[in-house]
Amino acid sequence: MSKQKDPPGRLVYALGDRLYINLTSGCSLKCQFCLKNNDTGPMVGDVDLSLGRQPSATEIRKALTDLEGYAEVVFCGFGEPTLRLPTLLELAEFLKRKNMPVRLNTDGLANRVFRRDVTPQFAGRIDRISVSLNAQDAETYNRLCAPPWPDAFQYLMDFIRNARDHVEEVSATAIDGLEGVDIEACRRLAEEDLGVMFRPRPLDDIG
């Protein structure tokens, strides 16, 4: 008889009228301002988002049994959801069959990770994408986010442009008050150059 796997951890959590999926603890970046890189650890309020292992799509579907009353379901935990792209897409299809609006919060580096444009796969599966722009230029971005690739910022901007063709609503975010980040320059980059909405957010907001 095969040994039963230990539970992976908290797979879904609610903030207000939104339900969040904690898909992975892995990430493409090592942002100096991220909650997972300070003493707080993987906590959102009193919710521990530690994952002992990668949850399967089946396990997450079982955790999504009660969707009543939620305005949308969001892929946003303590890692980068697109690192588990096949599972993300499978779950997004499951949620759309239940007529649930689906949002993806992402670092926008999936095309760099997978070495291809993945944004066409979001069509019909993802309704809204919120991308962490984080900075107004590559130099500031590289300093704050420590990407493993020197061209990450360009891939991020191209991801945002491409996503507009396949997703109804695309927005970019940056943290207001973070040292070195020019929020108004980020706004101009998002709205004028990239053609998407912009939302400044507080430091501890992962939603």
C-alpha cells in the first residue's frame, strides 16, 4: 500500500469577498520588500500560507467546494502562480465552468521562465491579470527584485503588452513609498507606454 502524502498546507484563503488560491511557495524573484523575505514569514494576517509540498490540482479543487458569495477567485499566494502553469490553467478552466470570475496576480515573468509567449493560453480562462511592475526602470527593478535574468524587466513589459490581447482587464502595480520607486513614473509607464491600468499599493498588500 502506498504511503499517503502529508497535507500540503493552506490551499485557499479568503480576504473579504475574494477567495485566494495558494498554488506554490516558489518564486522567480527575491524581492527585498516581500513578506516572505522578512521576519513575518508566510503569514497573511493570522493565516499561515506555508506549503510543505506542491499541491495537486485535485487537492485544490477539493478545497474549492464552496464558492458561494465570492466575487472572484484569485491566484495569489506566497509564490508565483505561473511557475505551475499547467495546474493554474487546469484550475482556471474548472472555475470558469462554475462561472467564477478569475484573476491572476503575477510577476509577469512567465514568458522568460518558459521561453515562449504563454499569454494566449489565458484567453477564456483568466478574466483579470494584475502584474507587479514594481519599478519605473530596469535598474531600479533589478536592485529591488533581484531577478536571475538581466533582461527580466523587458520580458515583464512585453508580457503586459501581450496579455492585453488575450485578457479583458490587465493592470500593473507598484508599491507606494518604497525607496527608489517613482510612483508617478510607474503610472506613466503603465498607462501611456504599456496601455494598461495602474494601481499603487501599500507595502504589505499581496491581494
